[in-house]
Amino acid sequence: MAMCNFAKKLTETPSKVNENDIQTLRDLDLTDKDISQIVQIIGYFNYINRVADGLGLEPEDFIDKKAVSYTHLTLPTKRIV
């Protein structure tokens, strides 16, 4: 759940990511290399989505339209694992 919270924060308010957020990931035994990869993957998907949105691109026909919009999803309120 911590990675999901981190991804949400990095996506919605990247300037508010701070050392506490990084330490939370380290506390899960993630290395700095792991965290770097997480940030790069999140950043890439944010970038490519913004490019597609900015150009008004529509998803390819083979992509499930429900998968494109995640606004109907809710995050669990307690840790599952």
C-alpha cells in the first residue's frame, strides 16, 4: 500500500514528495536502486499519459476501455497483506 500511496503522491503532487516518503519505502526494505526504478516507472507512465492526453490521442481498439479509466476504483482502507 505504501508504494501505491507514493505513486499517487508523486503523480498528483510531485513537489510534495519528501524524505519521509522515501524513508517509508526504505522501511519496506526497498533499496535506493529499487526506489529509483519505482520513481522512473511512475514518471514514465505519467509522462506518456500526459503526452497522449495533450495530443488528444484515444486508446488503441485492443485496449479495454474500462482499464483506461481507473476513477471507478477505490483503494482499500486497510492493509490486505
